[in-house]
Amino acid sequence: MAVGVAAAVRIRYYALELALGDIMLLSSDGLHGVVAKETIEAILASPVTTMDEKCSNLVAAAHANGSPDNVTVVLIRIKP
């Protein structure tokens, strides 16, 4: 596991207000910058896929675009 290449790691954190039904995407640089934002949004908005399928589709999109690194995707849905 690698967090950074320097001895000191700078941690950034954000407070977000999420609504019921929102999906939070956490990903590695294998997805970020490799797959267009519009493609990611379309995959996440697809009503006919499960959360597992959405993850698989995001990873597949990254591989299809020639991701130069490992692809890690975590999705969190805010349920009612």
C-alpha cells in the first residue's frame, strides 16, 4: 500500500452534505483523469445496474481507456 512518496503525508479532508440516494465515489488515479466525468456520471446514474455492476463498469471503462495504473473504485450510497 502506498499513500505518498514523501516521508510526510499531507491529509486533505472535506465535509459534504449528502442527501438520500446520493452516491459517493472514492477512486484511485487509475480511474480519475482516465475516464471522462460525463462517462462516470452516466455509469453512476444508470438505473438498471447494481452498485457492484457500477463499480465493475467504472473499472472496465478505465481499462478500456488504457489506464496506466491500478484501478480502485469504492461506491457508497446514502440509503433511506
